[in-house]
Amino acid sequence: MSVFSRRPALAQLTRSRALTLATAGVLVTGLVAGIGTGPSVADDAGDTARTSARDGAAQGYRGRNQTSDGKPGVVVGPPVSARGRAPVTTNDVSYEIAPGVTLREWDQVDGRQPVGQVRMNLLSISLDAPNITFEELSPKYVTSRKLVSQLGRWNNVLGAVNGDFFDISQTGAPLGVSINRERGLLGGAREGWIPENSSLFFDETGPHINPLTVQYTVRQYRDWVVKGINHPDVSAGEIGVFTHDWGRTSGYQIPTRGKGRAREVVLRNNRVISTRPKLSSGRKIHKKERVLIGVGRAAGQLAQLKMREKITLSKRFEGGRPSVAITGDRPLLVNSVRTVVNNSIAHPRTAVGIDADGRKLLILVVDGRSAVSRGYTMVELADLMTALGAENALNLDGGGSSAMYTRAGSGEMGIVNEPSDGGERKVANGFGFVYTGVLPPVIPLTPVTPTPTVAPTVPPPPT
């Protein structure tokens, strides 16, 4: 898939410098050498769950990394705005790509070292625009990672970005709640994978950014603890439920990564047809089946079940009544208050936001880890979303996952940003919107420059 450059004068520079992995590798590696655990933490103040970049890459999401890949980010110097220097917006272009939908692309030059500029792509969608529906985008199976452009083409979207953080080193499954409009609940857990976990979801009143969890109960044994459905991790004392949407059983990639006592029970039409003290790998899960995996004490609970015993599951959502949902890790803004504190580690970023009137959705991708775009810190990302008009905003997966697929200024569909891996990465899921009307020609617009240095007036709470 071609990368459509909105900056003709910089196109050659982008391809030769920004996306050369060797160059970017030297930049990032050189910056983080000797700083130990810093680049892997989500918040650089008050976070006690720090891990090294090496451990973060091996464990995927563990250690509260800022991105699923666990790669080190760019360590940035103090903001130059603190010395009275204002950022400059360059190469700023905007297009109306459909009625009520605009694509804006620009460079933000702020002098913050080591790379004094950042490249942005923004989709703004009016919630009052006709012929638009918002969709969670998933492959056929929860464990089948795909490119954002693939997910976009298959769903005939007008715009799409990468979605949830995911278990990059093992199962490939997303960590949060995924609800597809047509397929229903694809995955989720009884609690967030971090305490601050939030989701973007839609109900009959519109979009919301709030915590969202899935609560399951075994009706015959209500004291049993069910972790969730199609979730890549099952802790000791918990039961995981896996369905046809998972694909095939994953063996000991699931609970405790091969350690501890585990049991697998297979239900078909709500009746036990198999119970065994070992976990199967590669077994296809059929549509009328449920696979229950218990770990530790929960393995002993499952061992009590008899062949042909009836087992039924009930489910409810906490946090809303969603028809579509995608999860990130933490909110950036809650009612206009910035809720993140990291302002020293920059990564490529993907974020979504809802404006103060609740009538516009903002989808932002920030390029990073390159010689011409450093990425953004979490504080910078939150402040930019504020400047763009968001009242509530959510951080989605970033790093090499950050990609935006949409209609470019040329009218063609493609990836419009510059992914940090030099091309798209396969991701667990995505978020996008479909336009069901007849697309008119793209209309060039005069962009309105934001003020990214504007911060919320209410200070963030202590972490």
C-alpha cells in the first residue's frame, strides 16, 4: 500500500531519512543508552511498575509500556515553549474527503530536541453528517493480526486507524473490550489490564470514552471467578472463556505462560463434552462450543464438572450499553482535565477524542521514531487534543502500530501517515468509519492552525 505524501517538497526526504530503520534505530538507541528503565514506563512520575525495554519487548504489554511493541521511545528535552518560543505549523493542508469529514496533515515545528518537529494526520468527523457509521474492525479471528489497510478495505471504510493494545509476543489478541456491530462481543475482561483502562464506545446517544468491562457469571457456580471472554491472559484462581471468534486453542500461551496448574473443559450446546488436565493447542473451536480454561484453584473447580453436565454463562457490561467498542489503555482527557503525566518519552501515537459539544469525533495519528518526526509525549498528546477541541480523549496503541488509512487529497485510498517500522505493522484490531453515500470529489480547504501548547487550566491530579 502506497504512502501518500501531503508534502511534495519533503517526500524524498521522508523516504530516505524518516523511514530508514537503521537511521531511526541509531537515533532511538543512542538516546536511551544508559537510562535504564525509563523508556518503557507509561508515566514517568510515580510509576512503580517499570521494566526494561528488553523485558517490555519480550512481554508485549506487561510492565505498563507505552506501546504494544515495548520498544524504547525518544527521550526529549524540556519544551521550548517554557522559554517563550511558540511552535510553528508548516506544510499544513486540509481536505474535505466526504460531507462532514476532513483530513488535515501538517508538521509542528517546536524546537524540542533531539528532533524539533512532529508530523500529524487528523480526521475530523461531524456526528451530524449523513451516511456515516462508526465501526470496530477485527479480522476473522481474534488472534489473526492484520494490517490497518486490510481491515479498512475489507470493511469498505472511509477512514481507519489501529486500535487496542495487544499481546504482541504470544497470542496476538487485544487486551481490552472489542464489540463489533455485526458480530457482537469479540473479547473483554472483568477488569482493565491497567487500573486506568478506558474504551471508546458508541450507544444510541453517541460516542463515549469511559471504563468498560465485561462481567461473566457461571449460573450453576456463581462463586467461580470468570476472567472474561477471548482474553489473552488468565490469572491464578480465574477461568477464561474462549469461543469460535478466538480461532484455535492456544495451549500454554494462555495461562501463566506455561507455568502452574491448568485445566481445559469444552462445552458444546452448554454441555460438557471434554475435561482434561492439559491444555490443547491448535484445536478448532466450533461455533456452538465454549472452551473454559481454569488456572490454579480454578483448575480444581473445573475438575468437579461431569461429562454432559449443563453449564450456562450470563454476561453483562459495566460502564455502558455499547453497540460498538474499542479499547485503548488510558484516557488522555476526562472532562477537559489532563490525566497523564509523562512528558519526557516520545513515541508514535494514535488517539481519539470527542469535542466539548459531543458533535465531532477526532482521530489523530502522530508520526515518530524518525529523524524528521520524534513523536509525542503523553502530555503533548493530551494538550494537542485539547487544542483541537476535545473534551475527552483516549490513547490507543502506538509505536509501530500507529497507522491511518483513508481517502487522501488525491482521492485515492491508502496509508497517509509514515509508520515508524517503514511500513504497516499487523495489528489486533482497528477503529474506523464507513460512508454509505456517493463520494463527491475531494475539496481542498484552508486549515485552521491549532495552538498545541495550550494546556488545560485544571492541573492534573497526583499519580
